[in-house]
Amino acid sequence: MTDVDLKSCTVQDAVQRIADFYQVDYVTLHLFRSGEDAQNKPYVRTNYPDAWVSHYLLNDYVRIDPVLQMAERIAGPFCWSSIVPQGAQVEMMDQTIKYGLGQTGFSVRHVDAIGRRSVLSFNAHDARGGDIWEPHLAEMRDGLIHLAHEIHLMALAEIYVDGETLPQLSPREIECLKWTAKGKAHTEIAIILKLSDHTVRGYLKDARMKLDCVTLAQAVSKASTLGLI
């Protein structure tokens, strides 16, 4: 468990509290709203300088960010010292120096039950007691994993406002909606997923009901807006 007090605060406030608790310069949360959909605009909260945030967004660095790419391959907390930038990433890292960012850091990924992923990253000019954070990751591991889960939920609560409960779709319901969004009929989905036509119809009906929609087209649209597919 983490001792960071995140009660009654926004995610932006939580970012600064986490930075203070872990004694780092900067903390950033990237939350990708619909699992593997790389084109979906991420939700980001950070205390990085505004000039760097503007430069990052203007150059669409989210596409090549080596930290985010490493987080796709490593489930637990990892130290940035294990990253070897390639190609355009080298220029990006050179720009971080220009904008005064630290050159040490660590990150932890969280993936929820329906595939939405977030990456919580810590950046500092100096690692605690040395050049890298690696010796400290083992002792901080459990706290970081819990923290990543906690702030992931906080971010979702900010995205889905007005107290609306996020519909809890099953993995099969999500699969069927995704194929429907790609223009597949229920008969085609049945073949793709190796299910009966009746079963697919049932999954789509249940998903539509959970999403409180009259038509399947409305259900697909709402599920996309909520980041479920």
C-alpha cells in the first residue's frame, strides 16, 4: 500500500502530491481510453513545465515516446536506464534536456479488466542516492503498483463525470461490439469468434441493454465514446 494521501483531490493535484511523496521533480499519468486503440487521444495529467507539454503535443511525441513503448512490453515498474532510444527518439530525448527535464526516472503500467491502460511515470534530475533508480524499485514495487491502480481509477472517474456508473461489459460483449463497429454482421461475428449465431445475438443484446441504448448502432457509438471499444 502507498501512504500518499489522494483523498478529495483532482488527478492534477494527485500528480503533485505523488511527486512530493516520492521526492521527484515530475510525475505524469497517461491513460489510453480504449485499450489497444493507438489512435485514441490519451488523457494526460502532469506537472511538467507548460513549455515542454506544448512541445510534446505539437510534435505528437506520444507516438514515439520510448517510455510508453517500454510500458507496452513490461508489466511491472521499470527504470528508464533500461531504455535505449532509437531513431527519432534520440532527438526527443535531446529535447528533454533542452527543456530542463531530468534524465532519470521510472514508470509503472496498469491495465484494467477491459484493456484500458495507463502509465504513471516519475522523472527526476537525480536518482535517490545514485545515478539510477533500479536499486530502489524493488522496495517501492508494491506501493507503485497500488498507486498506479488507484490513480487509474481516479482518472476514469474524471473522464466519466456526473456520477454515471461505467457500464460493466463482459470481454465477449466488448469483442462483439468491436466487430460490429468494423461493419460485421452478427452472422459474420459468429464465424470469427467461433460462436453460435444465437450466442452472438445474446451478447449484443446484453451489451445494448447495459449501455441503455435502443439500437445497436447507438450502443456502438456510446461504447466508443466511453472508451469501452
